[in-house]
Amino acid sequence: MYFTDRGIEELAARRGDEDVSLAWLAEQLSTFVDLNPEFEVPVERLATWLARLDDEDE
């Protein structure tokens, strides 16, 4: 188990039953990066990966 899995598991446990839009998620990620600019690159990589999940080229 990676250390980050604990945060993912907490997210699933605390908010797993909620429905959210991708627009809401994008807003939360932007807010997080504004508050924590040192995480800009990994958050951008995650957002790009999520945005391109259905691309057949990758």
C-alpha cells in the first residue's frame, strides 16, 4: 500500500456515497493548487490523465 492510498481510502469512506460533477472537482483542484502551489505539477498531471481517460491514442 502506498502512503497516498490512505487518503484515497479516507475519501472513499467519507464521501464515497456522494455524487459530484467534474466541474466541482475541477474547482476543488484549482482551490487546492492555489493554497498549495508546490502541488501544481502532480495535480495538473492527474487532471490531464482524468481528462484523457477515453483517448484511444494513449
